[in-house]
Amino acid sequence: MAETLPTPDLPGSSSQIDKATSVSVLVVEDSAPFRLVIEASLSDAGYHLIFATTGTEGLEKAEELDPDVVLLDIGLPDMDGIEVCRRLRLFTDAYIIMVTGRNEEVDRLVGLSVGADDYIAKPFSARELALRIQVMLRRPRRPDPAGTPEELVEPDNASQAPTRVFGELELDVLAHEVRVAGQEISLTKIEFDLLTALSARPEMVYTRELLVETVWGTDWISDTHVVDVHMANLRKKIDIGGRRHIKTVRGVGYRLMPAALN
């Protein structure tokens, strides 16, 4: 069966998409037709494009060139895109969009579980791809020291301290460091942003919608299920010794506990 290609329907007008000539996008894609369409679409939008056709080449170029965004195909000839994503997260906080040719939920969930920021299924329109990248770039690669936007949540005095302490959990927002019982914990950007948001008002229950708006932005165009996936990853890392730092409030959302629960 012939491969279905996205339609390059994105106008080059800067009124429809911000120009981003300083932003680099690493495209890890083995399909030549898709690479051509992506190149036409994103070059029009002003992005600097880097191409790799295998997972190994993609990892090498990511480490060498430190791109801002990685567009990563899940079906690569030498290495599964999920494994490439997992390895990328060992050394880069670039935004990662997983591209799958199968519109199956398992692909999306597994991709998010290893650190991807978003996913997009083939066939996709050029406009949708460019918009997803544009939306992600509106979020800083490092969280705002204030924790969350003031119009969403007004942090209390304790949360404004350089280091926020909740029992054995310590969060240094400015240094971008997290420790549990003195042990430094390595978090992805999304995981750190979620913890920063929750720690701004630990007595408050954050709905999934509020967390999406706070961490991903008000124009996020995917569903809120991404919160649950990234929250599960965060819990695995900070819940050392069976202690729980984040409580699920059924039917509402999440809150950070002042001290861990056994």
C-alpha cells in the first residue's frame, strides 16, 4: 500500500505562525517522502532543520548539535523510536515529538512514558505539525522560578523560598535540583515543571486541566491524559522507600503532600 503523505498546506505568512530562524529541529525519519514534506513545511516556518535517517545517527546528531526540538519517528530501521527517546532523555531536555504511523494508544502512552512531550500520528497536516511545535516553544525549557503563572495560582510565602522543603523532599527551583532524603533525583523537564507547579501551593488540589494550562500552556491542543502519564513517571522517581509524596484526589486531580505518606 502506498504511504499516505501529509499535505503541505501551511502558508508561509508570519501572521499564521511565528518565524523561528534560531530554533533547530532534528528530524529523525527514514522515509524520504516524509522528510521532503516536513522540510517544505518547517523551512517555510523559519526553522533550522537537521536530518537523520536512523536512530543511531539521530542520537549522535542530538548530542553533537543540541537541537531545540526532536521530531522522532517511532518506526526506524535500526532502533525503535521509543528506545531512541529513552536514550535522548539521558542527555537532553529538547522537546520531543513522537511520530507514529499507527494511530494506536499504546504507541502514544509508551512514548510519553519515556519522556516524549507530545505525539502526532501519520498522516498529519503540515499546519498541525507546525502548530504543535509553535505551541511547545512558548513554554520555556526551564521552569519559571515563580513556579506557576500568577493569574492561575498565587504562591504562598513558603513556596517562594529558594528551596522548597516537604519532609524528605527538597526542590530547588532556581538550581533545577530535586533531592529525596539527600539523594539527588534526575527529572525530565516536564516532570520538574509538574513538581514545581504542585509545590507552589501544596495545600491545593490541581486539576488536570490546570496542570496542562500551567505546564503545557493555554493553547495545548492534545488531551489531558498526558498529565497522568508524566505524573506516574514523576512518582516512580521521588517515591523512594514506598513513601508517597503526591496524592491523587479521585475525580479532581493531584496535590503535593506536606510530608510523605507511608
